[in-house]
Amino acid sequence: MSEHSISEHSKSSPLKSYFSIWAILLLCTYLTYKAAFLELGRFNTPVALIIATFKATLVALFFMHVWRAGEKLIKLVVISAVFFLLILLALSMTDYATRLWS
């Protein structure tokens, strides 16, 4: 690697931002833990999925360096993955919402 790309990489991902994102992820993990004990009825699963999706988005954007990705192909792959994830979640939630519970 050239010296230019190493210095560029160190500027784009400082240690302070990693620790702040890590702290946010720990907070979201705690929220997931606390939400599991709340009686939300049929909204327990959607709340857990929303928190998990937020955490996965943070990991992808900052730890996988998608936030500063300059290549259009990387952005296309990420956008298409999110699109298919939303389709999967929507179909799962409609199945869950239309079940007859005894």
C-alpha cells in the first residue's frame, strides 16, 4: 500500500468514532434486552427487528466502511441488499400478522 492510502484510511476512520459507535451498539443491545421483558403483545418481534436493523446498519456503515465508499458498485450492492431485506421483513411481518392464534 502506498503511504497516501494509509494516511487517507486513518483520517476516514478515527478511533473516537469507533468507540462512539461501539457505545451506541452497546446501548442498543441493552435496549433489546430490556424490550424482551416488556409486555408489548404482538409488537415484541417488530421492536426487536427494528433495533437489530438499526444495529446492522451502524455496523455496515461504519465498521465495513460503506459510509465513505466511493465506488458506485459498493453502494449498488448495499442498496440492493437493503431492498431485499425490506422485502423479506415485509413478507415475514404480513405472515406473522395474518396468523390465527388460538
